[in-house]
Amino acid sequence: MLQLLVYLTFICATPAMAANTSGSLLKQPATEITVRLSNPANELKFEPNHLELVAGKRYQLRLTNPSQQKHYFTAKDFADSIWTQKVEAGKVEIKGAIHELELKPGAEAEWVFVTLKPGNYGLRCPIPGHTEAGMTGEIVVTN
Ligand SMILES: [Cu+2]
């Protein structure tokens, strides 16, 4: 009996419980969006560079890097405003908060999350020179 109590306490203390409040949100089908980090011509931009999302919806954001150099998808304020269900890359699945993804040439990743707070959030690739060259974007979350 004591063991059971300890076990329950442990479960309740895990961050995953925060997800329970949005449990029904996690069952809704995810809207798929693809964003390319640069392109085969190595242009320093996100395609598309403007995303419009709705708060309280579940999304499956597929990130690809079809260029010959690595890039980052960095949107810290956005990442703070959502609930990340998981990030899948290759055979690895990562649970919990994510702020930034680095994609090597040819890499692909899937970020599944639920938007929570409306707002305008910046997106950029912080590799020296890339933000300055225009590798930026905007994520708009509306009600
Ligand atoms: Cu870049």
C-alpha cells in the first residue's frame, strides 16, 4: 500500500501531468505543415517564412533541410507558448520542452505540439550571417 502511494505521488509530480489538462486536445487530428530550412539552391530563408496557426489546435510541423549546410529552427518564445507533445527525428522520439532544432543537410524532423497562447512569434536561424541574410520568419497564433 505504501508503495502504491509513493508511485502515485511520483506520477503526479511528472511534467506529463500538465498535459492532462489538454488531454482532449491531444486526441484531435493534427494539421500538417511543412517548413523547409533553406533549399537545394542554398538560399538563406525559410519556406514558407510566415505561419498562421490557431490557438488550441494540434499541429504536426514537418521540418526539412534540403540544402547542403546545417540550419536551425529557433523560435524560443513560440516554443514557450505551446505544449510540445513530441519531436520525432529518425528513430528517435523526444518528449518534453524543445526550444530549438538543428537540422543537418538532408535532415527531417517532426514536431507535434498544441498551440496555447495567441501572439506573434519570431523565427530565425542563428547561425552567423543567416539571420542577417534573411533566414527569419514569423509564426502568428490567433484565437
Ligand atoms: Cu541557417
